[in-house]
Amino acid sequence: MFLTIGTTGTQERPATDLGFLLHKHPDKAQAFSTSHGSAHVFYPEASAERCTAALLLEVDPVALVRRGKGKGKGRGGAPDAALAQYVNDRPYAASSLLSVALAAVFKSALGGVCRAMPERAASPLPLRIEVPALPARGGAELVHRLFAPLGWERVEATPVPLDEQFPAWGDSRYVRLVLEGELRLADALRQLYVLLPVLDDAKHYWVAPDEVDKLLRAGEGWLADHPERPLITRRYLSHRWGLTRQADQALELVRLAESDDLDVDSVDNAVDESTDTEEKPVPLAVHRRTAILDALRAAGASRVLDLGCGQGQLVQALLKDARFTEIVGVDVSMRALTIASRRLKLDRMGERQADRVALRQGSLTYTDKRLAGYDAAVLSEVVEHLDLPRLPALEYAVFGAARPGTILVTTPNVEYNVRWETLPAGHARHGDHRFEWTRAEFRDWAGQVAERHGYTVRYVPVGPDDPEVGPPTQMAVFTRATETGTTTGKTKEAEAA
């Protein structure tokens, strides 16, 4: 089983930098023991102009059988089932065995880590990857469907004939794969880690629930929007429906969050073609987080709840400001919290920083004693994801039971939707929105909530404030009134401002 990774370079930026990125010296041939054989890394060529690293995996079929995980495709007690355990393509064709070897031998490169050359690890390289024997259930056409959307300039999948001496026999299910293009090395390795077993449509080991997390980590940044995502998740997880559904739900959360923060917002901020400026517009998500941070600072809040925190973008922004001493992200989705934890790098965070942040699972439509006593709570782009009959439950849980001093609520302004050329008339900003309010509808709801629970409320436009249809996002700033019914001094100052 064989794979090569090559790049080109110059005297100023030599191709042999590949050795630093892979953490394997070009002048050495190294061997690594695995549970199913031996992996060897060596460099067929290593010069300033061209450098190629090769991974050779020697598989021991008997060792696979002894571990009980190399069984063939035969069923029951058929004679060919026993033989297939020893006579198969595992030692020769790229499969999940090669994916496991990639993850073990190039672990740091897979994670994008290179302390010696961090800027090279973060930058695209001119890469050429070749896999001489790749099983492809779906043929060359499926190979193109999987790799072409990922930024490769050249995707070549040449079918391997069953027997070159007898062309009439046709082609085998194997192809010779060549990929060429400018990608980050970590991205290329992650793609291979996922797609090699997908094309083989088989794994040499039992697929457990932790495979979902492996898929999400390796697929970060490219899998959520891949046009063949359903096929990839189904095959990678060995057609286990429960695990496939978990992965698809998590990836859909990623896609929706990215769409909410980037795609629609960037359309809204499109620069007028009549202007000369080339400055890129600020995404609406950035405007929104800035407005939230400004309001929290004006309120003097230090202990903050992010209710419906999703993937943790706001929590991440709050952590950058030392005045926020305790930050709690709450979401009903454990998968979203897992993604948030990875985004925040909680497992690698220093002790002092880790003491400032916590992620908790919880539903915002149920009272939760853990949420009481905080200075402020944020509901950023949350209410529109609830069915209208559930809003009173959220209202009581947040305004009636938790009762923080300040509550910020942001939600889309449906009137602004006409300014988005790519949004069809009558459509919500994305499919999970149960409703989108006009400015009058939002103020009517917010005013009633404030009156029922002893808060005052003011309204802040977020994003460009169009004179005809208003801002793209509307924010209500609720301030809890004192026992005498007057607002706090800080709120009065904010209102005066």
C-alpha cells in the first residue's frame, strides 16, 4: 500500500520544507510499528526544487485476522469467507488501513501544527498526491465528484485494467489517483483520511460512536458544504444509520451557522458597484458581535450567559476581553457544544482562562437554577428558531426565573430582506427560522415582555441602518428596573447617550 506527497519550491523557499511540515527528515528512512503491520516513510527525491515523501504500508493479513477485524465479505460459514480473511487486497490497495497510518505517522501535519514553520503550515502549497492503487466503488466518476469540489486543479483517476494482457476483460474497481493543486498540507491530509475509506466503502475495524467525532474533526472546513456529504457520511460510518444521522445533524448545524454568519450577511454588506473602494464589507455577524459587546460593556456586566451559544463564536469573542470574568455558553445540542469546545480549544486552554468559561447543555424553554444570578444574558439570533407557541416558555425561563440585570436579544429584521438580491421574495434567511419579525412586531413583543417582568427596553440598530427598511438586525436591550421602578444609573446614562 503506497502513497506519495510531493511539492515544488525555490532556493528561497525550498521544497524540502515539506520535511518540516511532515515532521520527517528527508535524509532518513523511518519505520513505525502499527497494529496491522509496519509503516515506512522515505523521500524518493529531496531538493530545493522538488521534494516527495512516500508512505509505504506493509500490512500483515494474518495479524488482521488474529485481531478479529480483517474479515472478508463472505457470509455465514461459506468456505470463501474463511479464505477471504487471508487472501484479499488489504496489503496492496489504499483503504482505512492507510487512513489510520496517515493519522498515526503524520499526526502533527494532519493537525496543521509545525512550530518550526507555522506560516508554511498555514499557507497553501503546490501539492501532488499520488495513490497507485485505490479501490473506488463508484469508479473514476465518483472520485471526481469527491475531490473536484475541494479545490484541486487536477483530479485524475485512471482505471486499472483487470489484466493488461486481456483488455477485453475490462477494468477493475481500482484506479490510479493523481491530485494536483495548491492546498494547505493539513487540508489535503484530512481529505485523504476521510475519503480513502469512503471510496473503498469498507473499514477494517468496528465503527464505534467516536468515529462521528473523528469525521467532524477531519471534515472541519470542507465537509459541511460538500455536495456529496450524505454519501461521505454514510460510507465513512459503514452505513450505520444512527451514527450517520448524528453526523449529518452536526454538519447541518455547522452549515447553518456558517450560512448565518457569512453567506447572507456578506450579501447584505455588498459594496456599491459605483464606488471606487475595494475594501471588503464587514460581515453582519461581526457587526452583531460588536454591538453585543458594546452593550455588555456599557451595562458593566462581568458575568455573562450566552443562551443558545451554538458553536461558541460569541463566547470566543467574550473571552478576549478580561472584563468578562465568567462566561457560560448554553445550548440544547450536545453536538453544537462539542464543536464549540473544539473551537475554544478547551482541552488546551490554560487553567486561569479555563476558569472563566463553561459550556452547559440546557433548553431555554425550561427554568434552570444554574442560570440565576448573572449580570447579563444574550439571546443572539435565537428567538426566531423557536415556534411562536414556545416563546412564552422562553420568556418566563429567562426574564421571569433567571432574571439577569441586562438581557440582549437580537433577531433579523424581515423588512431588510428586500435588500438581498440573492434571497427570493417571501423566503426566510435560512430554513430553520420559524418566523422573522418587522421592526414594529419586534418592538411590540419586547415592550410587552419588559412590562410583564419589570424591565425597561431600548432598541439598537445592528448593521447599516437603511432609511426605508431599517437595519438588517434589530437588538433590544432590556434592563431590569429597581424595586422603586426606576432604571439603574448605567442604563439611564446609556439611554441618554
